[in-house]
Amino acid sequence: MKKQTWKMHFYKGVPCRWDGESYDKECDNYEFEADLFIAGYERGCSSAVILLVHYADRNKDRDEITHYAVFMSDITSIVRHMTHGRIKGTFVWVKKGANYGIQLKEKDE
């Protein structure tokens, strides 16, 4: 496995979406447990992503909640484990090009 050389960026505790955003914290990749819900999709200049939010925040205003981007190339493993748009599991941060997102950590990894 290739050694990770990048660090995840956060601004005021919220994960950055790409390298060009301002950030106030930088950290190594880490695993985190989450209960997420599909909230929609978004198309940027160089990527299309599915947006996930914390299940407890699913009915809150879009501007008040943290969105986690999942690259289209990573969505298959998440959709296979979803029930009614909900996914519980262990996630890790990924970087593709200049963009950040999350990926479901498979149980056998």
C-alpha cells in the first residue's frame, strides 16, 4: 500500500472539501465511526460526489450541517450497505486530486 503523504484539512472543525480552501487545522488521516444519511449530490469543476450527513442532522437546514463527500468511484461499497438511505460504519478520509472525501472502510481491511 502506498504511504499517505497528505494531511486532512479542517476549518473551525468542519472538513475542507478541497486544497484551495482556508484551513486552521491539519491532521493525519484517521478512522471514525459514523451513522450517515444520503443528502444529495454535487458536481464541481473536477469531480462529482454524493453528499452524506449525520443521520441525526438529516432534517436540518443544509447550511447548518456538515456534509461528507463520497466520490462516485467509492459509492458502490456504501450503497451496498445502505438501508433506506442510511449507512453506519467506519470511514476514512481520502484525497483524489485536490479534493477530499470519505470512504467506507471494509470490515476485512
